[in-house]
Amino acid sequence: MTFFHLFLLAMIQGVTEFLPVSSSGHLILLPALTSLDDQGLVIDVAVHVGTLFAVCWYFRADVGLAVRGVPRLLRGDLHDRGGFLAFCLAVATVPVIILGLIFKIFGIMDMLRSVAVIGWMMIIFGIVLYLTDRLGKQTRTAQEWTVRHALILGLWQAIALIPGASRSGIVISGARALGYSRHDAAKLSMLMSIPTIIASGTLMGLDVVRIADWQAAKDGAIAALISFFAAWVALVFMMKLLRTVSFTPYVIYRLILGAILLAIAYG
């Protein structure tokens, strides 16, 4: 794989992973709409690892708090702030793991990897993001997260297995519907991405070990590094922007891209 191809994939994944525009949808579209080959499983895992390290570093205080709370959680102590955060993240991850396994076993994901599906999801969940952002209150903060809300957002997150729906976008929509502020809705979405990426990366990583393609592993290391920096910049940009701007610019982008994709799919 050429460096340009690696760079393009890593930049797409890094920039779109945490923006509400669907990273998986963009990665599927790259080979579908160009002459470039499908990047393969190794690169998919690598760029996800890069974005994982980026979000862990950006939210290192919260990640450290959750990690330190795991031993207390294992002892059944939910009164510790870190343990409670770790428990909520675990609860929020369960639905996507269950549905992800079902999709993998029955090959449903392959059926959904189409330009038409991505186009429709871009439009439908772009509208959902707009409505929840406009109608949702901004009375709750991330510190007020509850187990019930973690489960609700986990169910929203599971829907994002459909390419084009956007994991971050759909969790932000769910959080805004529950009354979390824009900034805190995005923060919860980013924190929820950590165990989700770890779970999906582990599942894909098992297949990578079985393949044992060391040239692909070398390419993957390069892609991971690039996606890390791209994701870091995207995170900084979005979290600062959300203090003054709504999600409307992302909605407009989704609607325009969705319309173009449907025109291509049905044209």
C-alpha cells in the first residue's frame, strides 16, 4: 500500500471518528467511489488504535479516574466516583457488543456496506442530530451521568453499527435528547468510544493475528500514528467549537453528502 493511500485512510479515520459524520461510512466510501483498493482488516484496526490513543490522551484525567476506580468496582463499591464512571462505561458498551456479535455471526455488516445505506443514514441521523440539538435542554452535565442514562445511550450507540449512522453523532443525539449540554454530550460520546473501540479492535485484532501479514502490520503502524495526530486535532477543534457553535454545520454536511450519495446510488 502506498504512503498516500495510508495517509488518506488515516486522515479520514482520525478526523471523522469523533465528529458526528460517520468514520466507518467515509472509510467504506473511499474504495467504493475511487479506484483505490479496500484497505483491509489490518489497516482498519490500526487507524482505530490511533484514534483510541488520541481520545485517551485528550481525556486522560477522566480515563485515569475510571482506571483507578476499576479495583473498587470489582469489590462492588459503586460509591467511588471512578468506579461508578467505569461501571457506567461498561453498561453503555454492552448493547453494542451484543449487537456487534450478532452482526458478525450472521454477516449483516457486509450487507450494509453500500453507498445507498450510507446515504440514507447520513440524512436520517443528520435530521435526528438537528432535532435533538435544537429541542434538547442543556440542563445536565457529564458529572450527572446515571446508570439508566448509560444504558439508554448504549442502546443509541448500538444503532451506529449501521454504516453512515455515526457512533459519535448518534450518542450525542441521545445525550442531547436527555438534556445534556452540547459540550458534555460530546464528552460522554468520546468517553463511551474508548471501551467500544477496544472491544471492536480486539475482535478485529484476533483476525489480524491469524492473518499474520507483517508488511501490513508495518503499514498499520504508520497509519495508526497519522490517525492519532489527526484525531487529536479534530478533538481539540470540536470541543472548543462546541462552546459557541451548535451541531448544525455537521448536519448540513451530512445532508449534502447523503444527497450526493443517494444520487450516485440510484443514478
